[in-house]
Amino acid sequence: MFAPLLFLTSILVPSERVASRSGLFSPNPSASQFIERVNALRNSQGLKPYAQNAILMAVAQRHADYLAGTGALTHFDAQGKRPFQRAVDAGYPVGGDLALGGSFAESIHSGSGLSDEDVLAAWQSNAVDSLALLSPEFKDVGVGIAAANGAAYYVLNAGSDENASTAVSPTAFSLTVTPGTVIPNTALPGGEIYHIVRKNEALWSIAIAYNTTVAELKLLNSLASDEIFEGQKLLIRRASTETPTPNEVPVTVTLGIPTSTATRPVAPTVTNTPTPLPIAPTSLQSGGVVVGGITLAALIAAGLVSFLSSRRRT
């Protein structure tokens, strides 16, 4: 009976010892291996290795899980909080000027079939992500790795607690973005609407303010992720398209009646009516003259013929 108890004791005791090392313990072996590769890269650049921090590991893992759940790449969480705000809320004393983001940085990446080397290469090719990897000012790091729908999501948080203010509560700088902070712009004469991103605004809060969706804003502005920047000009609505006015059929108004009624013009109907030839008027008197003239002419002709015939005989 004592053998099983001894076995359980041997398992639990090392776990308690490891858990007591809160600054070095990570529940994700893959994340720890990734940090080893990050430190190897820093060593090749003559930089001090990062110290794996338990708080930053938890912050990075939660954000990696959020990215995997939404399928979008963004530095804002569901409440609109930025990386250093999430770290402060979790209890990490971010150093530097928190009004400028503090001494803190975050790199994110996702894709299918990624290796650790692929992710590191992608971050090194970007100036902002390269700073998180190779900054000489940061000393602590946390990495989160999650997967969903065949894609892996990587999050790296690096920061320093130097010059951190101990008088500030962790929630003092939790500048959560709310829809009320977004002031919508009015439409231009052509109907299009633009919005200039202000400090602490997120894509989701802008979408709510303009009664649209994040997907629509990303489509209009060709955004690959929810990431936006202060001063960025976003197209909210395209110019309104004019509806063509149909051609009106001309009408005529018939006047002369108490209420004029518009009527369509009717093409006149042409009827070809033959014109009768003029007929001379006739009467009984004119008819008698004609008959008398004809009779007289006939008698003259007959007499002339008789006269000519008698002369030939003689």
C-alpha cells in the first residue's frame, strides 16, 4: 500500500518545487523551446538573453488563445486593451512612460505549417517585430502558442520593469476603448465618409460608432487584420451612386376646359380623299344651243357635199 503513496509523493514534490519558481515556470513546453531559439538569436547579436517571466507567459498565452478563437491578427484584445495594458492588469510592473506605451513590445504571427524558424524570420524582416526580439532595453519575455483550424498563432511579449512606478495601481492605465470615445465624421458632399483614427480607438469601436461591421471596414480598406494606427485614414462609406432619372415623355395640355388634363400627343390620321374633277353646270337652255349648233353644222356639210356632187356631173 505504501508503494503507490510514495510514487504519488515523488510526482507531486517536484511539481511544487517547479511551481514555486514563478519567474521561470511555463506550462507550454513549445513556448519554452521557442524562447530558447529567441535567446540563441539574441546571443548571436551580442545581447543578453531574455528571462522567461511567468506573468508575461500567461499574458501571451491568453492573447494567443484569443487570436486563435477569432482567427484575426490584432494587438487589441476583446476589451480593446493594448499589450502593455494587459501586462499591467496581470500584475507585471511595466517600466517607462506608460502614456507612451511603456517599456514593452508585442510581436504576433500566424500561418499554416509554420516552424519556429519561420516565425523568427518573419519577425526579423519587420522593424517593429525585430525590436521586440532584439531590443537591448527589454529583459523579460513571455511566449504564447495556440492553434485552430489548421493555423498556428504565435505571441511574444517582451518588456522591462525598470523605472516602473510603484504608486500606480495596475488598473490605472487600463485605457479600455469604448464606443463613446469615437466621434463619427459627417459625409462629404459626394456621400463618402472617412475617419481619422485617434488615440485608443479600435476597429470594433469605430464600426459600432458608424453602425457598420468590422468585416465591412476591413473590406473597404483592404485590411488583413484588425490592426489600425493613430492617424490612419479609414474609408467608412463609399460615395453614393446616383439613380438615373428616366426620360420623361413630352405631354401636351389641352386648354379651354375647367381642369386641364395632360394627354399624350396623338399622331394625326391622314386620309387620302380623291378630289372630284370640276363639272360644268348644265341647264336646258345651254343644252338647246348646243343641239342647234350641231344640226346647223350638219346641214351646211350636207349642202356642201350636194353642191360638189352636182358640179362634177356637169
